[in-house]
Amino acid sequence: MFQIGKTLISEEILENAFVCDLTACKGACCVEGSSGAPLETEELQTLKTIYPSIKPYLRPEGIRAIEAQGTYVKGSDGEWETPLVEDRECAYAVFENGVALCGIEKAHKAGATSWKKPVSCHLYPVRVREYTQITAVNYHQWHICDPACSLGSHLEVPIYKFVREALIQKFGEAWYEQLETVAGEHLKR
């Protein structure tokens, strides 16, 4: 572990490789698991505000789930998350050619919203946990992402580079530049 400002970062995000391989996993991260995507408090109002703009890009099942449960829900752990369709996939997931994709991101690409998607999704496989004095930045290893680890290794893309845009969104450009410096020094050893 190493520290940048008030963040404590796992060396695993420097040492492990990752590049999403949707042809292999079929977007399983949007479907598997027992809860929705984690949401930050600041994202709750954004979801509520943009819902009318992204609704045309969502599946009828997702729309029904959102309109029944709300644009976000409180999970069993007490944290905010996206609602699920019948305790299965994220209500914002859409399917194209058998692959789960983010309907919010689809709306973003079409110009319907400036918001790309929840930062937790954008950061994956990095998970951020806020504590009183420090923020932990860790690698979340999940077997469904084994193909992404293989592809990342083949392409030689470390996790921190794969999620560069999301890390900058979350922590800022200066923080990311410090991360790159630390990574360079760490990987020389």
C-alpha cells in the first residue's frame, strides 16, 4: 500500500493488468452479484435529473424496475446503489447481441446526457471506500473478469492505466500524475 494525499492505494492496481473483454464476459458485471452498482451521494440527484433523458435508451424491464423502486435504492449494506430487475441485472443495463451494456453510457454516447455513468462502474475493477480520515483505493478481483485480466496482460495495460479517465474524474489530474510517478518508481523495483 502507498499513500497519495488522503488516499491509501493498493499496489495491486499497479501490478495487475486489466482490459475489459466484453466478447468473453458478455458484460457479466452488470448482471452478476446480489446488489446494484454502488452510487456516491452526489450521483443520486444526477440520476434523478437525467432519468427522463436516458429513459428512451433503457429496456422496458429496466424502466419498470426504476419506476417501481426509484432511480436509486438503499442496499442491504446501507449504501446507495442502482436498482435491479427482479434481483438480477442492473435496471440501467441494456442488451445488444447478448452483451450487457450500460444504458446510461449509451445515452451519453448519443448526446442525451453529459454524465457517462456511475463512477463505481467507470472505475471497475477499482473499488473506492471512504473512511473518516482516508479513502481506500483497492483492486476488486472477481472471477468473471478473468478474461479482462488475460487481455490486459496480453496488451500490457496495468489497471491504473485502464481506469485512468475514471481515476482523474474521481481524484483529479494532479492526483493521477502523482500516481503515475509512484507507479513508475514502484515498477522499477
